[in-house]
Amino acid sequence: MSGGEVAVNPVSACIVRIERMANGFEVEITDPAIVKANQSSKDKWRDPNISYAFKTVREVVAFLSRNLEKALPVDDYTSSFDKAADEESDS
């Protein structure tokens, strides 16, 4: 990494947000694929946070059941340290 660049861990940048609206719910999730593409591409930056609207709690729960693991990938302290150590040894 050269001076002036900021490294962002795609996993720590991922969020899931649920907001109650007048007629239902809004669920905002981060697409880790877009986060990764933003980091590795010199192309135009894309907002990785995507919003979805649902009328019922049941719809929100069903959506999260299908997408939560993708939206919030696992990355623990050990794997983060291992990645950092690998990057440092490659320098």
C-alpha cells in the first residue's frame, strides 16, 4: 500500500439496518461484492449499501434469513491478523 491509500476491511464495512416506515420496513444491507470491487477497481465508486422495502415483519425476517450471511460475512480477529501478516510478508 502506498502513501495516501486507506485500506478498508470489506467485512468491517458491512452493515444491516432496519428502519420502520409509515407503510412497512426498509432494510439496508451492504453488498460485500461491491465493497470489494470498489477497493480493487479504479472505476467509478459504487455505493455498496442497497435498500429494500417490505410491508411485513415476516417479509423482513424471510429476506434476512436468505441474505444475512452474505451481507455480514464472518471475519474474526485471527483471520484478520493472518491476512495482515500475509500482506506484510508480501511487501
